[in-house]
Amino acid sequence: MKTKSYNQYCGLAYALDVVGERWTILIIRELVAGPRRFKDLLAGLPEISTNLLSDRLKHLEQQGVIHRRTLPPPAGSTVYELTKLGRGLEPMLIELGKWGSQFVPETPGDAAVLHVGSYALTLKTFFRPELARGLDETYALQIDGEVLQVRIHDGALDVGPGDPRSAAMILRTDMPTYLALLAGKIAPGEALAQGLIGVEGNEEALERFLGICGIPASAGPA
């Protein structure tokens, strides 16, 4: 694939040469939560074509932002994941998502509601480390069949795949309810009473999770 360039002697211009094409930043967003198969990326990027996704992945591989590997048996699937260079984009993505959240409408409207892995960056964007100091706790989010593990350890947040059996709290729900909980539009107790969520383990851990990672009232998902 022929790569366009701004051909300017400027760090920002060179960065945009690597990640400035349409869909590229969103592909990286999908990989923040961990390795993804090609079909997983398609699911998290509605309306992208398979050919365009292939082209974007090839470009990111050539630039050293992502790499491919094969999972060990019995899975044996080929997955894409961020390299160390790719991970270096995370602080910029967090700030860009925080800035962009002021433009998110009150309701999704016609916009696609994504899967829980797509919103891993949202948790990092609104993470409040000052409320997490000294806390060592793991949460498992089972949202519409997908599992995401969130670990808070002494003021730091890690999001990715994991074993829910090691979690202090397992939340089971659907995506609209999960987003409503994150945004504070429904209280955990109310959601439990209405049967919208299931919580296994420490219910107080759900309150802590939402307090530390919830979306401010003035913002929307990043």
C-alpha cells in the first residue's frame, strides 16, 4: 500500500504519517484492551471494509506499531497486538478521548454502541488515581458475553483479558446498562433491583469501581 506523507520536517506531521489515516486511531483503540483477532477488530469497527482493515493493519505492522502472533493451542488463532512503540500512543489517546468526550451527545442516536473492549480506553481516560492509592483489587466485566478484566493496584489501572475467578467482583449485564452505570445514569442498587445487572462477589467493589473509573456527568464515552 502506497503511504501518503505530509513531507514536513515536524514531529506531529511524521506522527500523522503513521496514524493519521481514517480508522487507524480506532484500530489502536481496539487493541488497548489486548490482542484481537481480525474478526474481533471488524466487530469493533462497524462499517470498515475487510480490505481497508487489512491495509491499515499492514501499514501499522510496517511502522512497528503492531505485530501479529499465533496463540498457543488449543486456540491457535492469529491475533494483532500493540508493540511497545504502539503502547506509547496511549497517553495521547487518553487525552484526545478526554477532549473529544465533550462532544459526545447525551444519547447514542444512530451511532453504533460498541463492545466492552472498545470502551477499555474510556476506563483509562476517566480513571481517578487519587482515589485508588493503596487499593489492590480486580474486577471482571462480563458484558454481552465478552469478558474484560480491570485491575487497580496502588494508584495504577490495567485493563485486558483475564480470569474472572480471580476478581473481587464480577459484573454481568448488557452494554446499554453498563454505559448507564459508568455515566451515573442509574445507581447500582437500582439496577440490581430491576434485574438489569448481576453481581457476584463483593457488591461494594462495584461502587468502588464506578467511583474510580466512572464517567463525569459532563462527559461521554471516550
